[in-house]
Amino acid sequence: MKLIVLSPCPRHASGNVGDQLLLESALELIEEIHGSTEFEIHWRGEDFTSRLEYLNSADAILLCGFEYPEVTDPIQYRLTEDLDKIKPPMIPLSAIHRFFPGDKKELTKQRIDTQTRSFLDRVIQNCPNEQIPVRTNWVGQVLRQNDFQTILTGDPAWYDPDFIGEPFHAPDEINQLVFTTPHSTLYVEQAKELLQRCSRVFPHADRTLVLHSAPNDVDRELSHAGRKSGWQTHYASHEVNNIDFYRNSDLHIGYRFHGHLAHLRWRRPSVILAEDSRAQGLNETFGTAGVRAFDPREGLVRTLGEIHDWFPVQGIYYFFKNYGADDLLPPQQSLIAGPNPTAIDEVFEFVQEQRSNDWKAYTAVRDTIDETYKNGMKPFLKSALMPFRKSEQLSP
């Protein structure tokens, strides 16, 4: 079986290690189920118009970490000028849909435009039972309220086959503490306060501030602040082995979606502060282990530049499409959302409760991960790729 895999990891740029973890986890799961497989990996924004013969030589094209193209962000999959010239089936894996604020009210407003619908109609033909595989229940709800069928597979990074069925680490003491930085400038002050609070609550822990991507201005500012309260900065971009030490962590507190998932897959406690719908949808799916970093009821977004920080590609379009010029307040202000003023207290209340209760909440997280693998991810990958693999080679 030869698969061309379109990767979400921009190795040519930020090298987001979370996206790389998603990619490598997906390939590992495929080989766990189907045996040895030939993978040709490319960045999902790559254009193959002049190389259609190569593209069409594959058995299938795997859209890994499927962030389907929207009018708000049209350049997700360039592929070729004429999609009708692509012969192999395009198979999506772990669809995501993001919006801000990431609350239930905004969830019900999500509509899929005609261009996106056309692309989804094409890829859904290659999904078993015409069900689009989704990362969280919220993504499933968005697609279902737009008349698509879905199956919850989770994110490939949820899963390490060696840890399926294993209990969570339940530390009596927090000796190894990990913090991951937010994407948005909206949360910089909140993150600084969180770093300081962690240092006070866990003064004897080895504290590591991890940068999942090549450093940006947010990372630099928080690294500088962290050093003042005893944090060591660890640069983790591009290579998954840069976060292997998460396997020995006692606790992660932070903002990175895949920093959270990496801990959970290796059965280590983690608390995520959700910046938008992506992580909040995960919190709703697991039912625990996270809080809202944002407060949709309060706060000002002071400039269009800050909106662009949330959604670097589609931010300004998204702003006008969803809020419109009538919602602007002079000078270019809008009542959209701000940092959640109780988020930090909520984090430490949860951690204290779990330390007093043998980390019982993570039993539910483990059960969700293991059951979703059994009932979602594994059957999807087995059925979707079965036409390209001889049945006798399939694992039981």
C-alpha cells in the first residue's frame, strides 16, 4: 500500500511539534492495523499541478489532521488546479473546525459555505458509511448541523498503542512540571500570572516551559517572564523526540492542544486552558481536565491586529464575516471576548481536587480514549484503507 500523506506540520517554517506528533501517530496507527506501508509525506499546502503523474501513482491520498478549507481560510489543500484530475481517493482523517469564542452559543452559529461543502462532498465519498472522521464531539456537531454524517475518531495523538488500557500516573508529589505557551497575545498576561502561581504552588518542582513551535514574540515574552520565577525553557519544535520527556512528567498545565494530548496519550495528568473551540471542544468531549482561557461575555479586542493573532490567515475576514462593521466600537474596538478572570483559580482548584482524590477524573479520560480507539479510530482506518491492503495481511 502506497499512501501520499498530506501533513499538517509546517516543517519548512514553525515546525509545530504537535502537528508532527499528530502525523507520526497517524502513521503508527496505520501500520499497527495494516502492517508495513509506504508513506510519501508532503506539506498539505503543496501544489502538485505539474506532478499529477506522481500524485496519481498512490493508492490513496491521506488528508492527515483534516482542517478542511473554508472561505475564511481557503489555502489548506492546494493539490492541483483541477481536482477532477486526481485519481486516487482522498481520505480525511480527524477533521477539525475552529472558531472563537469557543462557547456553545457560537457553536450553534457555525455554517459551512458552498465552496467547503463541495470539497467535503468529494472526500466523503471515500469515508466508510459516508461518515467524516472528527476529532471532537463539537466538530461532529458542526458538521451534523450542516447535514453531514460523522464518526468520532479522536485525534491520532490521543493514542499510543502501547498505552491502550493502561491507568494514569497518579503522582503524590509534583516533581516534574511542564508548561506550554498560548498562541494568542490575548492570553500573555494570564499566562504570566499562571507561571508565577505555578512557581508558588510547586516551588520544589523542576519546572520546564516548552515551546512547541519555532519561537515567536509570545514565546519570547513568556520565556523571559518564566526565567524570573525559576522556569527552564525547552525548545521542542520539529521533532517528536523533543517531547519524549513528557512520558516522565507529573503534571502539564498550559495552552497547547497537543501538549495536552501528548500527556494524556502517555497517561500523564494534564490541564489545558482552551484558547478557542478546538481545545474547548476537546474539554467537552473528555468532560474534564480543562478550563476556558477566554470569557465570551466580557473584554475588548482592541485592534484588528489582535484578531489576526488568533487566526493568522483568516482573522480579519472572520471578524467582519461574524461580527460585521456595525459591531465595531471606536477606535476599532469590539465586545467579543477577553481572558477568563477565574481561569487560573479554576485550574488550581481542579488540580487540588485531583491530588486529594487520587486523580480520579483521569479514569474517565482514559476510558474515553480507549473506547474511541476501539469504536472509532481503529474501525475507520481499517475500513477506509482495506481496499488497498490484502485481507490476510490485516491485523485481527
